[in-house]
Amino acid sequence: MFENLNERLERSFQLLKGQGKITEINVAETLKDVRRALLDADVNFTIAKSFTNTVKEKALGQNVLTALKPNQLMVKIVHDELAELMGSTQVDINIEGKPSVILIAGLQGSGKTTFSGKLALLLKTKRAKNPLLVACDVYRPAAIDQLKVLGEQIGVPVFADIESKNPVKIAKDAIKQAKANGNDLVIVDTAGRLAIDEEMMKEIEAVKKAIEPSEILFVVDSMTGQDAVNTAKEFNDRLDFDGVVLTKLDGDTRGGAALSIRSIVNKPIKFVGTGEKMEALDVFHPSRMADRILGMGDIVSLVERAQDQFDADEARKLQKKIAKNQFNFNDFLSQISQIKKMGNLKDLASMIPGVGKALKNVDIDDDAFKGVEAIIFSMTPAERETPTLINGSRRKRIADGSGSTIQDVNRLIKQFDETRKLMKMMTKGGNMSQMMGNMGGRR
């Protein structure tokens, strides 16, 4: 996410580092390079120019020229302005009403249906909502089936009417059913449409008028760059939507949409999709995104993801097992499962300051744990429960059963033993208790 922009900005700030004397010319050169970096990231030219002009004014007003570490002060100013550009503060979704109704709009292929499922899961698990998904895409043949599959996957009912080709009727009927069945949230997934298609735009305006949604979200594929921003403006002129959703931010995106869209439509970015998994949806925080763009990581979001997956009671039980040296391969498997649910592994690593840069050219596959899991699943229940049972002959059997080598098995057992020792040391020092408490503190 934003790797190229991060690298270019970092290079720009290097212009101020190690200079014998910092001058207004140095600052101007740095900001010229920052502007180029933003333009290369597909940020709107007017916005990029205005951004660097504002940063220059603030930089010279905050005595960058006389600061002991001018490049660090410049990074701070750029960070604050990036956050401001993306909306400054996080804006919550409006889910008031009985039921509250959320209308999803966007171009074809922007990821609306998948987002609808992700949003239903997020609001179900984090806000204790009882959602109903509504299939109002009557044009794409597989749209209804896709939403039904997602609904089944996350345990959320789906309202669909395969006989009707009228999305207004479908949406109104769905709201009636939601009221009858006690669903307090209705998410209406609509067909993808082009802003230039007058008939389709009139259709979604009619849906909006008929159901009076409490929230309208416009879904944008981040990888379409500046075109996404232009499309957002056209949709906003017709729908006056409440917020923007950026999907596919985990892809090879240049980030221009995230940086430009708030200024163009004057509507907040509310969510970002960060992967294919149903849990891979984050609430958008401008300041945290600015941290990530500048390579500072995002520890707060990482901890929040951990809090969502790690149960406080389970953490305490695990701590007791570690203290008694009873941590085993079943516990290890459980920890792997929870980490995998937190999202894309490279994305998680990039949230740790400094790690994202170190892993820039390293490909971390989401199946990175597959080999480890295969080895553990090849162990008998007794071996998983009591790792000390695993002698030479057992290691050979485990290697054969998992399609790996004895060296692979030996390496895993060695790493497991080292991890167990480290965890026990942390427990003795009290750090493990604090860490587990923080992870499970929300439950």
C-alpha cells in the first residue's frame, strides 16, 4: 500500500538531510520533489500544487531553516497536511433508524457486492447489528448468487427477488421484510453503473427516493486512480452521497484516489478494503493513513485488529499454560489461525514502523503458514499435546506425512522451542500479561 509514494517522499526528504546549510531554496527543491511524487501517485495536479504551497508556508513559518533537524520537522508538517487532505478526522457511518438503511453505489467492477458483505460482517460483529443484505443488481447474472454466497459465509440473510427486474420494488419489499423479521440494518447492493448512463443514474436516484437511506456509500476501486475521483464527483452531483469506500488498497495502487477524493467531492472516506478476506475492511483514519504513507507504520490499527481476534479469557488461560511450560502445538495452531484472520500478512507487517520498508521487495504469501500447518497436522494428537514425545523416528513420519523434509520438521520444532522459551521469559517479566491484556482488553 502506497509503497512507491512512500519511497518517493522519503527520497524527497533526504534533500534536506545532511545539508551544511538549510535555505529557502533547499526547502523549495524538496517540495518540488514532493509535488512530483504526488503527481506520479496520480494525485490531481491542482491538489498537489495547493498541498505543497501550504506545506511551504507552514515550513517557513515554523523556522525549518533554523531547526536542528529540518527534515524531521518537514516530515511532521507533511504528515499533518496529508491527514488534513484526507479529511483530518475519522467520520463514523450513520446507522440510526429502525431499520437503518445503507445504499451502496458505484461503477461496475468496483467491488460493491463484496464490500456489502464485508460491511454487514463488520457491523454485525462490532456494532451488534442484525443485518439484511439486499440484492438489487438485476443486470449482472451472477450478482444475486454472489451475494447469497457471501451472506451464507458470514451468517447474514439475503433478500432477493429473481422474478422482479425492478430494483425500487425489491428494495422496498426488503425493508418490509426487515421490519417483520427484526433486522435493524438493511444494506442495499445496487448494480454498477456509468455516470454517463442517464437511464441507470435515474434508476438509482429512484431507489434513493423510495427508500430514503440513512447512509449512501460510494464504492471506488483505488486502482482506477484519478478516473475514480472524477467519477465520484459525477455520482455525488446526482446522489449527494455521505461517504466514500476505497477498495483494493492492498493492490498495486498509487494512492491518488485516497489523497484526492476528499478535496474534490468534500465527502469523507469512511472505509478502505485491504484484502480479499471478509474481515479485510478497515474504518478509515486520515492520520493513521498519513502514518502509513510516510512509512511510520500503524501500530494502533494493528493492535485493534489483534483485539478483534484475541479473547481476553483465552489469553489468560494461554498465559498460565506458558508459565507452566505447557504451551503446545495445538496452542501454536490456534495463534496462527488468529493471526491469519487479522488480514494480509504483508499488510500487517507494514503496520510495524520500519518493517514495511524492509519488506518492500519481499513477497509474503498469505499461504506462508501452509507448510507449518501441514507439519503440525501430520502429528498425532498426543504429539501436538506433548511436543517432547517427538523423537527421530516420529520426525521422519511427520515429514513424510506432510510432504516436507526432516530438516523442515527439525527447523519448526527448534523455532517452536525458542518461541516457547521466549514467551516464558516474557511471562516471568510481566510483559506477557500486559501484552495479552492489551490484546484482549476490548472483550
